[in-house]
Amino acid sequence: MTIINTKPGDKNLLFLLAFCSSLSSAGTVFTLMSLSASFLIDQPDGLATAAIQTCYYAAIALTGLIGGAILQKFSSIFLGILGPLISAFLTYVLSTYDHVPTTFGLIVIFIVFMLNGIEHPNLLRYFNIVLNDNERMTFFTLSESITSFLSVFSPALAAIIIIQYSVRFCFQVDSFTYLLSCIPWIFLSLRNKNRPKLSENPAAIDFFGGFHLIIKNRNLLLLNLNRMLNNIAYVTWSTIIPLILVGHDSGKLNNFTSGQGFCNSLIAIGFIFSGIVMTMLFKKTSRIVPMIVLATGLGFGATVFLLIFQTNILFVYLCAFCIGFGTYCFRMTGMTLGPIYTPKEYLGPVIIASDTIVRGWSFLISVAVIFLFYFSQGTLIGLLPLFSILSLSLLAPIVILNRVRPLPA
């Protein structure tokens, strides 16, 4: 892999790239919330809005299958320009509708989710190519910090724009945000035109090799089973929250939009708060074991409380914060144990295969949850089948804890 010695002008562009790349993630939140509000106008039962989350899982699962091939075939700069341009065009088209047709809207959000799923690894790939070891951490930290910051404020900002102005205007702001995110890539393309071509083709990825290794490696198999079981709770939460918010104040658009924005912001705050607490609380000991337990306990507990106390908006908000706290534990568990269990030369294929398996499973769970929740008629007795499925998530720590030894601090 060729490492390019960057000049001061290049460094400024890369700092701009680290900032603007986070705008695409914020833009995806804008797209999701704008489309949710648009669907709610014509379909107040919230089913179409809940289907957006189902599209997300399907899109990420497909990205897991074809993302590696796309990254191999196209350069980082090309993808960095093309992806946001497509998203900008599609969201601008959505802004031309007074009420976005459901089928067309779901197709668009599916494509946008896919593009966003490719963008993050594409950015990491580019930074790994153009920066030396000492510089990468600075840029990775900057990019992740900005993304975390925007994840807190972008849902609330989107809600304010929709309520104070309109859904169409939010789509337009969204489109402009995507355009901004590709500007640094355009400048990098022009600056690098006369330079030696960057060597960025990764080693050939055997997609089925990743699946085969997961099946043969018992630790990896159980880790993926742990993720799938945990996802029963987390997917249930994210799928039913639009349906629950619709039930508050008869599904009025402003109340739904502000509720959705506040929930998303609370999830982001819970995620950040969890990272701070875990770092401080477990300074001298391994935090992997408590995180495995907390990931399941918080996900299951928050979802069950959401279903039981769904009419109380304060409980809904509390559960959103708990979901964010648990999501941090959930993600860190996989990010910590995955590389330990996986041979380095197979890390790429295993990540792709794991995401494909888990997100494909999440898609199926999401469809089942919509069906079970919608036909439960909001009664606890009607929700018994859903509670039964949710209880399976409690098995998640059991399948992996006996494979985990406390890691050194």
C-alpha cells in the first residue's frame, strides 16, 4: 500500500474531509426523519414509517454482500464524490413531492442507506492510504468525535426544521448537506490529478471464506449468535418506536416529529455517556464481561418497559437513553472480541460476512415485529407472542460468556 506524504494544504483538506464526511451521516438522519414525517401525513397508522427501519437492515445486509467488491473496483475519491451526489439528487427529488409515494420513498431510503454504509469504510480506507501511523489516530478521532456530536444534535435540528418550516424544506437542506460532504473529495481529486496513482486495491476478498471461517471457528460462531440474540431486543425497539410515537396525541405530525428527534438524540447521548462511564468505571479491570451483560440487560429491559409503558412519553424517553447506553456496550463487545477470535488475514471477509448475517437476521426480525405489534392492538395479552420472542435475547450472554476470559486492562 502506498503512503502519500501529505503537504500542509493536503492536511487542511483532510481535516475538512474528516468534518464533511460526518455530514453524510447527519444527512441520513435528516432523510429518515423527513421521510417518516411525509409518510405519516398520508398513513397515520405508522406502518410505512416503521418499514423505513426494515429497509435499513435490508440495505446494510446487501452492503455486506457487495460492499467489498465495490471498494475493490472503485477508488476512494470516486466513491467519495459519487455517493453523496446520488444521495443529494435522490433527496432533492423527494423534496418535489407534497407527499412522497410510499414505494418510491422506501426505494430511495434503501439506496441512501446503502451508500452511507459504503461511505464510512471508504473514508477509513483513504485515511489509511494517505496518512502515516501517527497521523491516522488524529483524523480517526476527529471524524468519530464530529459524528458523535452531530448524532446528538442532527435529529433535534431535523425536527425543528420540519415543525417550523416543512418536510419539503428539510429534504432540501438534506440534499445540500450531501453536496457539502463531497466537496473535499472534489478538491482532493483536482489536487491529486498530476500525482502518482495511489495504490489502494486491497487484497482479494473471498466472501464465502468469511462465512466458512465463522462456521468453523466456534468462538466466531458464538459471537455472531450473541449479536443475533441481542439484536432481537434492539431491532424490536427501533422498529416499534415509530408505531408507539404515532399513538401519542393521535399521531399529530409535530408531536411525532419532535418525539422521534428527541428519542434519537437521547440514544446518541446514552451512547456517549456509556462510553465515558465504562472508561472511568473499569479503568483497572477488564470491562468486556460487564459490557456483555449490560448489552443484553439494557436492550431487553428498555424494550420490555417500552412495550409495557408505551403510553407514558417520559418512560419512552428513558428507554431511549437506556438503549443508547446498551448500544455502546453491544458494539464494543463485538469490536473487542471479533479481532481476538479472527486471524488477521481474514478480518475483512469475516466483518463483511458477520454484518451480512446479523443484518439479514435483523431484517427478518423487523418484519416479524411489525406484524406482531400491529395485530396486538396495543394490549398486553396481544403482545405475549412478541414478549416470547424478546425473551430469547436473554440467552445472548450465556452463549458467549464461557468463551471469554477477562482481558488485561
